[in-house]
Amino acid sequence: MVDREGDFAGPRVPWRHLSLAVRTIQTSDKPVLRIKAKPVQRVDNGVRKLLDDMMETMHDSYGAGLAAPQVGESVRAIEIGRAHV
């Protein structure tokens, strides 16, 4: 099966049904925080899962925003939330 972009599209898991996880926030001594993150080439289920996990992690730590390298993923993705009042 081929999708509209001409890429292989195998069986898809509804990404909202994937379990969310609170990830460990990396400390300043981790190399992933010092290297240039790669751009996201395509938003797929893996990227959606990462963003959902980042949202869960951000809310769990009462944060206002989180970048993917802060949870150990060297990609250019951010999660910004509303302030906890």
C-alpha cells in the first residue's frame, strides 16, 4: 500500500491509543543537550508518540515547555503548554 506522498504505508496504529509515558528529563551534563538536533523530516506515529510523551512529562513536572533533547531525543521538536495557575 502506498500513501499520497508515494511512501510505503503499512498497517497503522491509531496514535492516540498508544500509552503515554513520563520520560526522564536530562541534566546539563548529557551530550544530547549540547549537539545540534536534527529536523523532523516527517510527522509519523513515532513523532506523535514523542510529543504526547513530552506533554505528559511536562505536565508531570509542572513545566511550561519542553524540547525533545531534554527528554533524550535529538530532534527539533517542542511542546509548549499553558501555565499552571
